[in-house]
Amino acid sequence: MTAARLLRISRLRLRSLFQKYRADAELARELAFHFDALVQENLAAGMAEKAARQAAARTLGNASLLEEQCRDQRRLTWFHDFKGDARYALRMMRNNPGFTAIAAASLALGIGAHTAILGAIDQMAFGALPFRDPDRIVRIRTYSFDDPQQNVNASLPDYFAFKEQTEVFERIGCALADQKNLGGSENGEPPERIYGQGFSSGVFEALGVRPLLGRTFADTDFQRGPPRVIVLSYRLWQRHFRADPDVVGKKIALNGSPVEIVGVMPRDFRFAEEPPEYWVPLSPVRNSLQAGVRYYVIVARLKRGRTITQAQGELDRVAAQLARDFPETHVGWGARVQPLREALFGWITQPLLTMEGAVALVLLIACANVAGLLLARGESRRQEIAMRVALGARRGRILRQLLTESLMLSLLAAILGLAVAWLGLQALVKLTPPPAAPRLMDIPLNLRMLVLAGVTAVITTIVFGAGPAFTIERTFVFSRVPGATSGRRQTPVVRAMLLSAQIALAFVLLVCSGLFMKSYARLAGRDLNFDPRGVLTFDFRVPVDRFLRVEGEYRGFPYMAVDPSARDRLQRILESVRRVPGVESIAGISNPPVNSLIVPTLSVQREGAAAPAGDTAYFLVTPNLFATLKTPFIRGRDFDERDTPGAEWVAIVNETAARKVWPGEDPIGKRFTLDSVPDDRPRQVIGIVRDIPTRSRSITPEPVIYASYVQQPSRYRLPWATILGQMTFLVRTSGSPMSLVAPVARAVAEVDPEIAAANIAPVTQYTEPAMRELFFFSAIMAVFACFAAGLAAISAYGALAYSVSQRTHEIGIRISLGASPGAIAAMMARWTMGVAGTGAVVGVAGALVLTRLLESQLWEVKPADAGTFTSALILLLAAAASACVLPVRRALRIDPAAALRSE
Amino acid sequence: MPKPSDLLQGTLDLLILKSLHREPLHGWAISKRILQLSDDVLCVQQGSLYPALHRLEQQGWISAEWKETDLGRSAKFYSLTRDGKRQLERELESWRRLSSAVGLLLKRA
């Protein structure tokens, strides 16, 4: 098509669209001219004036039909039809406010929730990332073949092997979590504990980011010893340096030594789970203290044109080589390449997809519900449609009108849905547990979401509108005569199918939400065996370079001498905090009691037994821990001043350890050894305590051994050597724990001004986050499920009420022939319960398949949990039964005489 | 006399385009021109003519303009566009192919 022709055609279309009346007038003039020419011709042939005009009119035929046919050539009829249909649809909506409200509200909730969640997913999958060529950035994770789903970071031998034995990467670097004490700033901000990362050379380059101010690290910055330069995060720059534009080049005290600020990163820069506050150079050394532990985050940039698959191939080869080089630590371990987006968002994708699944079900139910309403309304529009057909409307035209009405409905719903989506996103941000929130916060209600809502609305229209439109059209077009009641009756079957489908879908949702709620209840109802009220906790870590010194290697791990100064430090913290007014008691434990992260485990060798008794969790504690937590002793005693390093080494075990390691025996007085180091001495069990949970997301207790932090060997191997210098202190307070935050921090600072107390917060910081997350999740699912069940019940009610009104005559006859009220009620309810039963059977089958997908998100509940299925079934059938009550009552009240007269 | 529906599909378009080949004409004149050039054989009814004219206009082959007739009345004159001329060539070509094929068939069969 030439450009000139295209231009000409578009001008004509626009003219017919916007100057319709002018175009129509011209058409009339054109035909009038023709008419006059005909008349002239007839006159010239000798006819009289009147006869000439009549003959001309006969020749011209049906003038308005001709005009119509000419107008049809403009190819815009559909548009004008649509305008008319839309106006008619709006009038119908105004005239049926109840129908419109129910239909639009249920669709709006579905469309809105769907838009919100897809918007969040869209942002994660396609949102801009603040990196150059983000699709070439990967993270390298390792995993144990025993638990391949669990991604673990890498050790230094891994890092050097990946760096030296591969060629797909343009740059590769490693990062390590770090924390430092930041001295007060010149504008008076107090000293604080900050959490950041060490970045080796190559990390900034692999990520391809530019600083907001200053520079990132130069090669000369990577030196052994404490860092001399630091890059600040936007947050730290704003908070601690009050966004000082001249901050680059200034010196600050980091762990007491002066460090130069060389740069500030942009606000949105982050690539790890917790946004760090600063970055310092990291110079990994093969045999360093922490070489063996898998703590290092590896980031790489693929060479241009290289693929993830190629990189994975190389990593598989390197992992096999590592297993040969370091059999002690690397046999049974693999490595995997993770694209950046997956590394950033992978963990939240599954919950979002689950919600999306639930929302899709809700939307389907809403569609089925509206389809049922449309069908019911279609019956009452029988006359109108038959009239249209009689006046010459074609089938397609009637379908189009019915679909336009559906489309108007879903567009209204989409507009309302956008409001729902906006509210939903706010709720997602507010209610999502902290680590996810900052990322979700960035989701704007953008053009894409508008498009998404629009597309959803159109698809929804087709889903709920097409079926009823075809059914109505087919049912009523055949019964051409206005007012005729005969004709094929397909609507009851279609309605029954719709209702069954809704009940099946609602059942699936009820089961899913039931499983989540049960999960939550199990977790919330577990016995902590301690009293968390009034307990303040804080962490204290002596830097490893102050108390650990490498002596050699043992089983692939560095082996180190432990300096007793760390223990003295911890001891002095105990004494210093105990003097704070309001502190009732204080004790310490090497890892938080309810800990979602790594818990050290050691193998236990019973005295006299041939084989080790298995792995147990291992904590170092101070005396008085169980009294502070109010954890009951079953038997025996706590650690006290008798248990000095020189006295006999002792241990306390929990119930589960007592049962598992010494089955059928009394553990008190028994001895055992731990495989931590060769010179760990045998320990005698002096007490048994109730199980305190060790993991925040498990209710199955695991065996635990508590040892005194003073009765420890002077040499230790990694990875657990660091527990000798770290403590989570638990402070039982007489008043509100939060009021003691400042005094406790001061008391800690008195002991060591360089090491601040970290994570000062009530002990609930360890017990609650997992529960909040699960609560949030099960609450959302419960809302969806209740909504779905409610919609299904409304549908059931609607269908039955309609059936009663249709069968008034028949019921009247039955009553007058002596049918008992019970028989009438049974007859009416049978249909609904049959439909509900069918739906439930389909629902059970669907739920059995679908809930298996949720297995990894459930705690301590099987996906095919019989109790949940039964309760969901009872709930749904009860809802269906209660939907029968009103229609059945109406059926029973039918006056036979009146009913018989009615027709 | 054949009715318009007896005309081969697409022939009406060809006749209209061809009749506009020399000069712009209004609808009445087009029907007269076709009648006259075909020695009163082809009579195009207005019921077919005007939809066809509007279709050709909407397709961009012909353009319309309001002008005075010789008798001083204003009428809608149609003329070939540049694209319309090329379209006429194409239609003529396919018509020649068709009629020669039909001619051959009638001669040999």
C-alpha cells in the first residue's frame, strides 16, 4: 500500500468517525442529485411531473437501505454499533443497581488482586535493575547433594577455583558480610555498629555500577590488614553524615582506626538480601582464618555472548575437580549459576506465585458467579431479545450486544480493580515481613499495571461473557415469538455446571488456606519452654582477629589457638550489664535460642559406646541461662561457680537429647565426648532441661547439648571456633525491656568502646518474624477463600431462588395434590446439594493435586491433611445448605390457589 | 439485459474505474457512461453503483469532490487517484487474462 493511499484512507476514516453527520448529509445530497436526474430524465421522456417522481422513486428503491449500504462501506459500522451498545449497556447497569454492584464488586476484587500481584511479579521479572547489562550478572552458589534446594554461599577454595579454572566470566569477585564500629561523626552523630560487606577486587566491576560520589576501589586499596578506605551506602551517608556533599576524602574512625571515605553508592544499589551500609576492600587469602567456611558471596559477569548454560558447564567441571582436590570438604557438593534476578527475588517468587494462583481461582469464581447472574438475567430478557430478532437483528449482532454489556461491566470492574490493586500493593508492602518490603516498596502503579488491568478485564469478559451470550442467544433466538415460553432450555444445565465449578474452586481455596492456617497454628502453638516477656537481647562479637590465631589445618579446616581474652570480655559484659538498674538477671548463649540461621552441630560419642550417637545442636552458655529464661529443669542442676576450667567438665542436655542419646537410661552422671577437637575433654551430664526450640520454623525439637563457655579447649577448628567469641545476651528486666536499651548499650560500651552491642531488641525478634510471615500469608489466603466460598454461596442462592420462581406453578400443583412440606423442601434442596456434591468431588480431586505444589511452604502439615479437607468440605456444604434456606422457605409458602391462577 | 448481480464479481469496479479514466464524473453520469459505452447492454442499478463508489472511495482508488455541473447544480464528482490508475491497470490486465481464457475455452470446447 502506498503512503498516499494510506493517508487518504485514514483521512476518510477519521472523517467518518468525527464528521459523521456531515458525511451522512453529503450522502443524502448525492442520492438526491441522482433522484433529481432520474426525474429530469422521466420528464424529458414525456411523463407528467407526478408520474415522473413516482417512477424515479420506484427506480431508486428503498432509499434508507441504500444509504445504509453506502455507510457500511465506511467500515466503521462496528464502532457506531459499539457506541450504541455501550450506551444501552450503561442504561441496563443503571437500571439494575443490585446486579451491577454484586457483579462489578466481585470482578473488581479479582481483577484488582490479580493486577497487584502480577504487578509485583512483573516488577521483579522485568523491572529495571540499577546495573549495567544486568542479564550478564550472575551469582555462584554451592549446594550439598543431600539438600540440593538449599543454596549455600562459597568457600575461598571454591572462589579461587571458579576464578582461575573458568573462562566464561569477564570479571569475578567475592563479598563477605562484615560489621564494624563506626566512630562519631564531626557533626555530632554518636558512634554506632554498622553492617556492611567486604568486596574483593572485581565485584563492583562485575556488577557494573557507578558511585554517586567519588570512586569505588582501586587496585592499590586491596591490601592485607584493616581497611584504609570505605565506600558508604546512600543510607549511611544520609543518616550518619547528613548527606554531606563533601564527604569524599574525609576520614572516619572504623574499629578505632582512621579510614578514608572514597565514595558513596547510589540509593538503589544492593544485590544481597540485607542492604549493606558500607563496603570495604576485601583481600581473600587462601589460608585465611575463614577459608573453609562457605560464607563468601561470589558475583561474576559473563563475557559477552556467553550463556548461563555454558557457565554452568564450566562450574560442573570445576566442582568435580574441587571434590578431587579437597575430598574432606567438597565431596558431595556442587555449584550452580544463578542469574541476578533469581538471586535477588527468587525466594519471594514462590509465595507470590501461590498468591497469584489463589487470586486466579478467585477471579475464575467471580467470573462463574457473574456468568450465572448474566444467565439468570438473560431469562428475563427473553422478550427483548426475541423482539430484536423479529426486527431483523442477526445472530452476530445480538452476541455482540450481549458481549458489549459484559465488557462494560468488566471495564467498570477494572477501574474499581485499579483502586483495589493500589490498596493491595500498600498492604503487601506494609504486611510483608521486613526483608521483602524494601523491594516491594518501589512498585509504582504504572502504565503497565493499567494495561494489565485492562487486559485482565477483556479476558475476564470473554471468560464470563461468552458462555452466557451464546447460551442466551441460542436459547432465545430459536423461540422467535415474543413471550413464548417454549424453546430449548439450556440455561439450567449451564448454571449447574457453573455452580459446580465455583464450588470446586472454592473448595480448593478453602483447603489451601486451611493448610496455611494449620501451619500457623502449629507454629504459634508450639511450646517455647521459656518466658519471652520482658527479655531483652543483644549480640556481642569479639572480632576473630583478636582471639583466634591459625595454627594449622585439621580435616581441611584451619585449626586455631583460642586466646582466653575473648572469654574474659564476655565475662565482663555479664558483670557490667548486671549492675544496670532494672536488670533482674542476665545470661548468655552462643547463638540465639530460637534461631533461623545456622546452628552448630557436633557428633556425640558416649563413653564406652562403639559408635557416635549422632549429631546434636551445640550451644555454649553462661550460668543462670535457664533461670533467666524461666526454662524448667526436669532434673539436675544449672552451671554455677563450681564449674571452673580446672574442675570436671560438665554439660546440660535437653529432653530430646536425653531420650535420643541415652534411650531408656538416666543421663545424669553419664559422660560423653564431642568431636570438635582432639583435646575436648569428656563431659559429665549434670542436668536435663525442657526443649527450647532451636529453629524458628520447626516444631520438631532437636537434641541439644549445652556446655559452659568457660570449660573449653584452648585450640579449636573452624567453622565453629568463632562461637568462642560471640554471645547473645538475654536480659530479664523488671519493667519494659525497651526502656533498658540505652542503659544496656552504655554498659556494654564501658567494657569495650570498640565493640558495640548489636541487635538490641526484645527476644521476640527471634521468635516472631517467621510467625508474622506465616500469619500474613494464611490471613491473605483465608480472605481469598472466604470470599470465594461467599461467592459460591451467593451463586447457589441465586440459582435456587430462580428455580423456585420458575417452578411456582409446578410447586403449587404438588402442594395442592398433598405433597408434604418436607417433600417440597427435599425436592428443592436436592438440586443444590447434588450440584454442591459434584463440585466437592471435583474440588477434592483438584485440591489433592494442587496442594502438593504448596508442600515446601507448609510447616509440619501434610498437603493431603485429612482434617483440613474434612473441615473445608463441611464448611462448603454448610454454606450451600444455608443458601437453600430462603428459597426453600419461599417455596413452602407458595399458595397453591394463587400459583395455579398465575398462569 | 443482465442484472448487476449477473456481472462477474469485481467487474463493476473495473467498469467504474474505466469510465472515470478520461475525466471526473458524478454517479449519475457514470451509470449513463457505462450504459452508453456498452450500447445499452450494461445497466448498473443505483443500488449497486453507490455502495461500489463508496467502497472504491474508502479503499483509496477514487477521490470525491463537490463541483458544479454544466447545468449549475453541485454534484459529487469522482476521479481516479494515482493509486486508482495503477489499480485500473491491474484490473484490466486480469480481465484480459480472464476473457482470453474464456474465449479460448469457448473456441476449443
